[in-house]
Amino acid sequence: MEILAVILFVLIFVLILKGYPVAFTLGGVSVLFGLALMIFAPDYFRFQDFRLLANRFMGTINNYVLIAIPLFIYMGIMLEKSGLAEALLETMASLFGRMPGGLAISVVIVGALLAASTGIVGATVVTMGLISLPTMVKRGYDKSLASGVVASSGTLGIIIPPSIMLVLLADTINSSNRSASMVDVGSMFGAALLPGLVLVGAYVAYIAIRALLQRDVAPALTQEEIAAFRGPGFTKRVVRAFVLPFALIVAVLGSIFAGVASPTEAAAVGALGATILTLLNGSFSWKTLKQVGEETTHITSMVFMILLGATTFGLMFRHLGGDAYLVDLITQSDLPAMGFLALVMIIIFVAGFFIDFIEIIFIIVPVVTPLFNAYDMDMLWVGILIALNLQTSFLTPPFGFSLFYLKGVAPPGIRTQDIYRGVIPFIVIQLVLIAVVVIYPQFIHLIF
């Protein structure tokens, strides 16, 4: 039966790589395994065991923490419609444009602000790709550098809280955590904040150093261009562009870190705040509200269908004894804790070439969490490492999702090779940060 659990896991993974729908592959194949056991091993699996599935479904649907997902999605999509990104980019370009690489640095900072405001990678990459990439290319930026800056900045929404991925990761770790202490979403947000800020600083430092060494790859803006960016009412636009998103970030993250609100309550504050911000920007309409509602429903339904499919897979995998089998296998192999961590990180990194982070969280994380528990590892630290790894997978050629998003909106002169070359330095930066967090686990606790 334990071997059947491994076969179930491998079969589902292969089918997903083949392109079958994730939610229905997870749930459908698991149910077919259960029906096969009812026929060929009726003493081991009975029809009544499927009743456990209904209880699991209701437990998932009634999970208070997961209410934060549609609220954060709504917040991100509403901000995308508000025109916030365009206003921020114009403001930052006028402030940093005089220095070499200033426009690229502006894109990184705006990416960080949008990450802390929205947390949706696809929306951020597409928005900045449409607004900033043509501008950088027009002003003489190296195409590879410009592409790499936009793609990597867009992925900051994965690690900088509030992040949908961190919510899902914390919940999945907790649901698979039978013996270790719980990892709450607020702690995950707090632990991810410093690595996210360090990553932003490292991106900015790389751009600044390269722009100083190679002036032609990221030239400064001329006085005429800066004047065109600024125009009349510049001071008022600067205040408006910064105050509104910062107020939203403080309202959401500040309420969580201060202990005033739970992540779910803070997500509700963020959804309301994004709506008010869109109103103040003059971008709100009933048509906008309808579009945001439809997109939020679509994305939320997709996430929860995958989650219910993953719940079905988890029930069958554990019923077959797959988790206990893997724990015994790793224990008997005498593989050291750090060796197992390296193995899991490599598997997740490679899996990120082919499948989305949601699928990795729902398929791989529940399987490896009991093994990390057997090694008595800090699951908060492991969770942050997985999050950083998943962020890296968004940029890794040939199937990084940020690369696809950017290629879809890039100007005609941007080739796929330009995007691939441009993201390599940023991947190296992220791998160095992962190594730092591995060597110094206390790094994630320096702020909170």
C-alpha cells in the first residue's frame, strides 16, 4: 500500500506536467485510486471512508484563515485598475532619473511598493511591462537589463507581505503539521519582511553598480526628459503617489504586526482601502467594480478547486500510508537534516520550471512537511526558504511564469533571449539570499 502511495504521487505529478488540469487531476486520480481499492482491497478501503472526504472539504471551506485569499486578490486587482502603478512610476522616474540606472531603480522600488500593496505577481509584471519597459528601451537602456528588472521586480509580490502565496504556504504547513508547533500567517509575514527588503536592496545595488561601470546600459535621463516627467503640480502628485499606497500598506501590515488585527481582518481592511484609494484616484466606476468582482471570483474559484483537489490527494496519500513510509525511508537512509533540506529545495526549484507555485504548495509541501517534522526543523524557517525558492522559480528559464507574462506584453524589439539573459543576475542574487538564510536561520527573526 505504501508503494501505491508513491505511485499515486508520481502519476499525478506526471499528468500535471503533461498539461492536465491540476484541480481535477489531483482529485480525480485520487478518487479513482480509492475506487480501485474498494474493488481489489475491500478490507482496506471501504465506501464509508469517502465520508472523511466530506469532512475534510467542510474543514477547508470553513477555514477562517483562507478568507484572506479572496480579499487579498480583490485588493490587488482593484489597485491594478486604480492607476497606482503608472502614477508611482512617473513619480519615481522624476526623482531618480538624474542618476545612471535611476529609471531601473525606480521600477524596483515601485515593484516593492506594489508587492506590499497587491501581492499578485502576474498583475504587477504585466502592468510594469506595459508602462516601464517601453520607456526604458526608448531611453537607451540595454534590453536585457530592462527586461530583467521588470520581470524580477514583479516577483517581489511572492515574498513581500501581504502575499497570497505566504497565506497558502502557512495553511498547508499547518494542515500537514501533526506534531510540530503551528505556523501562523502573521509570523510568516513577519519572517518574510526582512528577506524581501534585503532582496530589494540587492536589486538596487546591482543596478547602481552596473550603471556606474557601464554607463551605456542604463543612461541617466536628460534635464528635458525629467522636466517632461515633472510638469505642473509635481509636488502634489508626489505626495499623492506616495501617501495613498503607504497608508494602505500601514493599514494592512501595521495592523497585523501590531497585533490589532488578524491577517484575515487586515485583508478586509486592505480590500476596503483599495476601493477607497481607487475612488480617490478617480478610477472607480461600476464597470470597474464588476470587472474586479469577476476576476476575483475567477481566481478564487481556481485556487479553491485546486485546494479541494489537494485535500482529496492528501486524504488518499495518508490512507495509503505514504507519509509514514517516506518518514521511515528518510530515517533509515541516515540522510542528514541539511542534506534532506537541500534535496527538497532542489526538487522544488526544478518543479518550478514546469508548474505553478500553487501546485507545488499543494502537492509537494504536504508530503515533505512530516519529514521536516521528523528532523525537528523550524517550519517557519523552512517555509521562508520554500517561499524564496518559489520566487526564484518564477524567473528561471525556460518556463518561469514571470518570463511568460513579460513576453506577452513586451515591445516587438524585445526577444525571448533578451529576457532570459536579463533575469540571470537577479536569479543569482536570489540564490545568494537563500544561502544566507540557510546559513543564518536567525536572519528571519531580526525584525520580529
